[in-house]
Amino acid sequence: MNAKELRDRTQRFAVRVVQFCRTLPGTWEARRIGGQLIDSATSVYGNYRATCRGRSRADFINKIGIVEEEADESLGWLELIGALEMASGSEFDWLLREADELTAIFSASHKTAQANRQRRG
């Protein structure tokens, strides 16, 4: 997967999270958790875009680490929504899988970038 495909994928994830959050119950806790989820999912997209424009190897490593954290946070909020039985269904399942996959992708990328930096000094 190249950078453009991954940028498109993170945008699709952010869009689908926002659309999903519109379907959550109208309770104060669902709005609060949904807002946190929107913040982290849209940060995956925004911070990955910034990562692609990193000015140095150190900048890239720092920014990809932020993307990894935001993807994992998104997964955490989705898991909490599931645990609280605020949502279920195929879209929710897709979001859970996608958040998990994005976390794995960015975690691997972060580790690889750090290892490459150590090898090159």
C-alpha cells in the first residue's frame, strides 16, 4: 500500500467514524464518547497527512508514532462503545476491524522507522 492509498484509507476511516457517530444514542455519555472517537479518528487522518510531509527522519518517526497512538485510541473508544452496548452491526464491526488494522499498520511502520534510524545512526 503506497502513501496515497493509505491517506485515502485513513480519510475513509475518519468519514465513516463521523457518519457512525451520528447514529449513536442521543444520551450525554454517547455524545461524549462519540466526540472522543471523532477526535481520535480524524486525528489519524490529519496526522498521517502531516507524516507524509515530514521534514526529516526524526520528524517522520515522531509523527507516525502519533498516528499509531490515535489509531489505538480510536480502537479503544470503539471497544468501549461495544462494551457499553451503544452500537452493534456490520458498520460497527467494520470500524473495529479497520481501527485494529490501522493500529497494526502504523505500529509496524513506527517500529521499522525506528529500527532504520538506529541502523543508519
